[in-house]
Amino acid sequence: MARRPLPRILSKDSAQIARTQLARSRELARTAADGATDVLHPLITVTRGLRRLASAGRRRWADTPKDKRGPLLFLVACVVLAVFLMPYGPLLAVIAVMAAAGWHGRDRTPPAAEEPDESRTERLQSLYDALVPYFSSPADPAPLYAHGGAWEKAFTSHEFDDAGRVGHLVIRYPAYFPDGEPEARARIEHLLTAKAGRGREYRFAWDEEGNQLTVTALPPLPADIPAQHFVTAPGEIVLGFTDASEVHRTLPLSYGEERIDVPPVVWRTGIRSTEPHLLALGHPGSGASTLLRSIALQVLRFGDVLIVDGGGTGEYACLTGRDGVLAVECALPGALASLEWAAQETERRLIAINLARQAGDPPPADARRPLWILLDRPSVFAHLAMADGRKDPQSLLRVPLRHGRAANVTVVVAEQFDGEEALSEPVRQHTRARVVLGPVAARQVEEALDAPPPTTPLGHVPPGRGYARLGSGPVHRLQVPRTPDPYDDATSDADRQAVLELLPPRTAAEAPQPADLTKPEADVAPVSAEVMAAEPS
């Protein structure tokens, strides 16, 4: 009997060729399947949509009570008959059904989150490792933070900016972390600011109930918005601009050749204002004088302005002799005379308003027109008055600060941090609207505004950049509109022209000096108790 030959063992080369052919076959099949899916995708979408519409129709029919199914069928039959009788009715009906099926059959699966690349993963792991000493405890049986652990469970959400730095991060932390202590929070915020990237402002939102910390890197506020007419009501002053998420109002502004909507920080003044006076603090060159110039240009549209410049640098020379500008004083005698007249004018307005109310008449027009007193660096005058043996000009602000709201008198004081101690107690007590400008520490911001800053302060900021708080409201980031001195040689032509266009025309006749308006003390009627009682609270 013949012996059958044994099967030949495949060689190494033949096995490699077989595997290559198998891989090519799989790739060819996958390519053909993808091509067929792309070609048949509209049909698949429409079919899925028809199935969903049919399921919705069946659910609607099942939910309809039996006593109402007959009228419903009659209504559907009438609609179908009307469609068939219309010109091109069946065609339009088919097109409408296909469009509805395509809309309902679209893929609603949310796109899968992109995994961060290697560099971003290393950055997140570095943040996690840096937080381990603060968020870990040896007594924790299941620690969320541990040496050598993974960041995926601790960081529930993360986003990066175009530069590859962390832009948004949601951090989980254990419940035993003392998130109610400011010192513990400050340590974590300082660490994240250093590790996530310096030179940016971060907003930290602590969710104590959910044990989550949201870190957001804020974009810089626009610092090149020029001075212009703002669309506001009388008595509303735009201090500057802030983040869109902080206010529910925007102003249309000219930004170069474009028109944009910017969220403003609006200070409402007048009789019904709860923050009738303002105090601005900052370092030299931080933009306090720019803020006062911006306020003066807005006030001159509906009121009168009295300016006292303690710096004596001529920052407000462009306002001298303009309509509505009562005086621009740079010397101590003129400042004393002007502020003394302002105090007497406040008393006169109170008496006139009180007499008009007792007679049942509206207040006189000269008492209704707003009067604004702008003081830049009053501490300089305080030192000069002490050396000359005269009274401090700030002592003359007691009456305007205390009764200014009832008399339509508003006081704005700008001072540098090195002269903050020279501010009088009435100025500190009655200026409930506060602005802090320049690169300042978080501790200085909290002392000035009685609240911590909402972001991490920067060491280098443009002029006019800071924080604002109106009364007991929230603290907002602030960027003052660019309002430079038009007579300064360093001012660009565009900025100079923008400020000059906002200036009112010059006064035709010489306005009376505040010294001429000052009356002897015997001629000034004292403010009676009835006037004080008539002041609105």
C-alpha cells in the first residue's frame, strides 16, 4: 500500500506573505465598508429618522384617550385630503417628511473629548503632584491625592489655551481640607498661579458644598478703548469696563473702525444713590487722574464741576474756562476758597430745597443741577496747610460729604497710597464707592475695598487697570477708558482729538471765581434742624 505524503510545513517567508495578504484584505474590506457608509449615510439617516417619527406617532396614539381618537383620525384625514388637493401637494408633503426624518435621524452622540497630548498630560500631572502635600492625609483610607497617583480622578474638567497653558480647570479636593480658612485657600491659589502660568489673572471659585475648585484664566481687559460719549442716563457715570460674566449690561462703543458692545461698570449718583461719593486709590502713574478726567467729561454733559488739583502738574488745564467748569484750582488759597464756597453752596441748596418742599413746590432749578467736586491728591494740601498754619481743606468737605446726596452734590477724591493716611475720617466714612488702580497686592485691595479681589493681582498692568466696588456690591475688574491729557506731548493725535471733541466750548464771559462767591460767615444762614430732618435717608 502506497504511503501518503505528509503536508509540507510553511516556511518563514510564506507565513509573512500570508499575514501581509490577510492585512491587505482586512484594510480593503474596511475601506469598502467606510465608502459604502459614506455613500449610504443620507439613506441611513432618513431611515433612522422615519423610524423615530413612527415611534413618536405610536406613542402619541397610545397616549390619546379612546374617546378622542375618532376626532383625531378625522383631522388627519382632512389634512391628507387637503394635501392631495393642493397643487404639488404630495410632492411637498414627501419633501417635508424627508426633511423631518433627516433632522430627527441625525447623529446626536456627543463628540468624544479629545485626550490631551503628552506635554499637556505632563503639565496636569505636575499640577496634581504639587497639590498632593496640601490635599492628602496619612489617615485617609482611600486618598484622592497620593504620591505617584493619577490626575484623572482629581481633575474632572480641563481646557488649554492656544499657547498650551491651562485655561480652565475643575479640581476635586477631599472634604477634610479646610476650605473655609482664608489662609488655606491663599496657599492653594498661590500654588496654582505659579504652576499654571504666571503673568495671567486667575479667578478661583470655591464650591464648599461640592468640594470643587474651579480655576479660570481670564483674558486681559481691553486697555485701548478711547474716551467717547457713553449711552447712559443722567447721573450715571461709566467708571470703566469689566468682564461680560459680571454685569448684565453692555454699551455700544467705537473701537477703532468697529462698533463693539462692552460691559461697563456704571456708578449711579444722585438723590437715590446709595453710594453718593467715590474714593480712588493708586500708585503714581496708575491712572487716577485719567479716571477723574473721564468722570469730568461725562459730568459736564449734565452738571457743573469744581476741580482741586493737589498735584499741581496741570493735568486738568484742558478744562479751564470751559462751560460748566466753575474753577480749576492748583494752589492752597484757591483750594480753600473753592471748597469753602462748595460747603456754603451745599447749605444753600439744602435750605432752598427744604423751603420748596414746605411750600409744596418743586426744588429750584439751581438746586437740582448736579454739582461735582473733584479732588486730586488732597494730602498735598493737608501738609501745606499744616506748615502754613491754615486749616486742612478736607475739613471743608464735611458738609458736602454728609449732606451732598440731598443737595445734588457729589464728591470724588483721588489719592495715592503713600498719602492714604492723611485722608480725613469723613472722607473715609462717606466714600462708599471705591476704586483701586495699579499693581497692588491683594492685601491692599482688601483693605481699600473691604473685600478680597476676585482675581489674582498682577505685578505689571496698564494705566487705568484695577478693581472697583460700589458700596457693598461685588468687586469688579476695571479698566478705565483711555482719557489722557490732550496738552501732554506724549499723547497721540488720535487720543488728543478724542478728548478735545468731548470738551465743552469755552465760556463766553468770565465765570465768577469761587472766592467772589464766598459770603461772610454772618451772611450764611446755618443749616437748621428742620433742614437736616428734611434730608432723605
